[in-house]
Amino acid sequence: MEETLEMATFHEVTASSTPTIDPDRVDDLRAFLDEWLVGYGAVGELTVNVETPLPDRKTGEIGDPRLVLFGYAGFHPVHRLSVREAVIEQLEDTNEYGELTETEREGRIEAAIEDLVYDYAGEHTGKFLTDVSVFLTEPLVVQSIGYEKCRLPLSGYQYSVTLDGKIDHVSIGV
């Protein structure tokens, strides 16, 4: 009789400060965020949005937009375009690259990106934080904490980036 080993799943939760962003750069920030898979985990991906507050009840004024990042996943930014370039390079090295139609090639590239994106987890964290800092009017702090079936101690980390792109990283229990 064959025994199977069940793997424990690491569960993380992530939240961030909600820094204000330059109101004139909202569309640029949204386009920037579209290029990134910011985090994922056993339950799903992180939610990353640019949100505009509701008008103040008394004055009617609308506050500055904010960058909101949260979810039941870890903060592991991956630049989708960098992964795409790596996939295309790998595919070009195969004999079948020239034999594929454009539609087949694109389908193969997209499937490989989905497979490879997890291999690149966290490799682009510094680039993400440095690049996002140009849109901010306040520092960004991202905190993640997680556990594995409650058998191991909690593990967590914090990234912060200042307006000039200086990054600070702290880990606990890792």
C-alpha cells in the first residue's frame, strides 16, 4: 500500500498603509499596476486598487486618491512583461517556434507565463517598490504575516518605501 504525504499550505494575509497618490498621476499608476502580479497565495491574489474617497459630508470636498493593497495572499511582486520576455526567449530556443501559427504561439506564451510567474515570486519586489514610489505623496508600508497549519511559528515581513525610492525590509520568524 502506497502512502501519500499531505503538504501543509502556507497561508498569508497582507495589508498596507493607504498612501495618498498624486491626483494627476492616477491613470499612469493604474497602467503601471496592470503590468504587475503583486501577490498571490493559497486563497488568491492580492487586491491592488487606486481608490478615491467619498466626498466629505459637511464640505463636499473629495480627498486625494489612495493606493490600496490587501488580501489573503503574500506580497511577491512579479513584473508580467519581464516574465513574458523570458518565456519568449525560451520558446525561440525550441525547434517548434517557427512552425507555430501566431495564435498557437500566443497561446503557448500565455500558458507558460501562468506557469512561470510563481517561479519569479518576489524577484521584482525592489523594482516594484522603487517604481511605485514616484506616484506616491506619502510613504508606502506593506505587511504580510502567515502560518503553516498552525504547527510552525508565525512568519512575517514588512516592506516600506519612501518618496525617494529608499526601501526598508524587516522579517520576523523566518
